[in-house]
Amino acid sequence: MSESGIARRNLLLSVAAMLTVSAIGAVVELPKLLHVRGHSPYDDVISAAGDRDKAELLGRAVLAELPGFDAGATAQSLRKRTTPDSVTEASMHDAEVGNLLEADGWVLPETLALTCALAEKVSS
């Protein structure tokens, strides 16, 4: 076989390997990229938590401490004391006046903790 035939075969094998790796990567990563959450009646409140995945993780720990958690009542309470732009302010106020919840060793402002718990409750 000539040198150009060997070079061409190596090139084709390299291209095939790259396409295979790309296809495997797409199969693994595509579901993550296309992950779309359903809408819930609490999205207005949950959106204030920022990163939803991190909020759900923290919310899992909060829910473990609140076995009687009522999503509807919590959302109603949060809507009364916050707006999407004021969650940080409400959380700071909670810390100042001692409205705190403990979850998995973390001491959290009540507004933040309950917003995260609501995010987790809706996702599960």
C-alpha cells in the first residue's frame, strides 16, 4: 500500500473516532442541556432563589427538618413578605431579627430556607 493510502486510512480512522466521541458526548450531555422544568404555581416565588439546582439541594436539607411543610401556605407567606427583588433584603432582615432555621448544620435566614424548600418540594 502506498504512503498516501496509509495516510488516508489514518485520517479516516481519526475522523471516525472524533465523530464517535462527539456522538457519545451528545448522548450523555444533551439531556442535561435540554432539561426543562415544568411550570408550577410557585415559580414566581422560586425564581427569587437564583440557581434552582442549588436551591433544591439546600431545600432538601430544609425539608428534612420540616416534616409538615405546606407548599401552598409557604408560598402565600413568602409572597406577602417579599418580591423577586427583595428576597435578599428579607433574608437580611430575618438574620437581624433572629428568624432563622437550621438545616443539616447550616443556620439560614427563614426566607431563604423556605424559598429553597419550596423549590425542592415542587421538583420532587
